[in-house]
Amino acid sequence: MPSPSVDVHVQHVARLYEQTQLMVALFDRDDERRYSNPAFDQAFAVTPDQPTNWMGLMRRNYELGVGAAIQTSDIEAWLTSTQSRRGKLPFRAFETDLTDGRWIYMSETVDENGWMLCVAVDITAMRTNERSLRQARDGALRAAQTDTLTGISNRAHILQQLDRHLLRSRTAGAPCGVVMLDLDHFKRVNDTWGHDAGDKVLVHFVRLVSSTLRREDGFGRLGGEEFMLLFPNMDKPTLTQIVDRVLEMVRTSEPLPEVPGFSFTCSAGLSLLDPSLDAKKNIRMADQAVYRAKANGRDRLEWAT
């Protein structure tokens, strides 16, 4: 008896996805929702006129008080912070609340092309005391990965991502761009308008840069006014174009409404991961390019030699 065709198997899987209480959704590498089953649509209040991308979905959930229970007074800060962890690992799992009172266990599986399968299961029936312990654990993990001021990856978390991309470069030949960003004359901001103004500039800068990134890109604060960006699967011309756009956005922005006319710039050092070098030497290459950008007048990018 001949075995069923692959198409028949796919049809069975599709029908079961439509019937299961598991919440299932598929997002492409641009974080556009390509499929979601009825259980997912019901949980996250997906409607035909719903934005198709993940960030749009979360913004709508927050604005209408439906779907994901997002506890924040600043949805854009929440999105920036969440995006620094979303899709950075081949597999990630966490627990979260829905506004209808359910507690779910969500997993994210990302393939080599950046497509993400999200599967969630209702775990509301678990005992409350166990849930509180896991919430505390997950909160501690997020805190250990997050820069307190800006909400993006902290130094340890972005360096972990660098190590993973370096391993992929060595085993699969996957390219990855490394960008070091350093705000120009940042000390003057703190000295002239105070550290609160300096913090506002840093947060404003992070929001600008984050708006240009893909889900798979990494963004972390190394310390002070120094930041690192990781761009997997990107060639030199495209990386140059993106960083040029970032520099333009920064120099034309107005981060301090209370200081009319104030603007700032940043310098960038670019390199492609070299699998023959360790992480420190790869970072040093991009660092040296930043130094050249500073020496050549600032507010510009330089490629590592």
C-alpha cells in the first residue's frame, strides 16, 4: 500500500492546527504574521483588520487592553526592551499573562532563515505559588540581560549573542556585521545640562536605532555612551546603507525639547565577523574603526581594515 503523500500530511497538520487549543502562529524574518490558528487569534484578539506584524499586534493589545497583559506606562520602551530578546535564540520559552486571566507557556522556535514558530499552551491550572516562583525567576533572568536605563541588551547579553554568531560563522559560514556606535562629545551633554538630560539623550538614541532594526539584529549597551549592533546575514553595502541612515536620523533628531536647537551625533565602526579570530579581537577591529571615525571628524562611519 503506497504511503500518503507529503501534501496529505500537511493537510492533516493544517486541520489539526485549526482545531487544537494550542495557540500557534508563524512569523517571517520581518516579524510579519503569516499564519495564526483560531486559538491564537482568540487569545491575542486578532481580527481581519489587525496589523500583521508583531509590534503592531502588541501595540493594539496594549491600546485596547486585550490579548497580552502588558504592564507598562510606556509601550514603546516595553517594545524596545522585548525586541532585544525576541528571536535572538533558536529556541526560547517563557510564561506570561493574558488579559482574560489565563496564564500561558509560550515557546519561540527560529529557523536559519529567521522564520519563527510561536506555540503557547494554557497553564492557568498550575498552582499560584509555583507560578509566583517562576515569575520571579523569569524576572530575574530579564533583569540579568537588560540595561536598566535603555531597556536593550546589557553588555553580558550582547556579548553572548556575539559568541553565538561567531560559532555560526565558524560552523555554517554565516556572515554577521558588527557595528560599534559611540556618541560624540557626550560628556558635554552631562556637564552642560546635567545627567538627567544625558539619560534622555541615551534613551532617545536607543529608540531611534531600534526603529531601524530587524528582529534578528542584536543591540546592546556596552557601557556609558558605547553601543554594539549585530547584523546577521547582511553584506557590506547593505550594512553601510543602514548605518548611514542611523547617523542621519541621529544628527537631525531633537532629543531634548526643553533645549531648543540642541542636537548630537555619533560615530560608527563597522566590521564583518572574522571566524578565525576570537570575540575580543573581532570587537577590537570594530573599536579601531570607531577611533578612526572620531579622528577623521566624527559623525561618520569607518570600516575596519
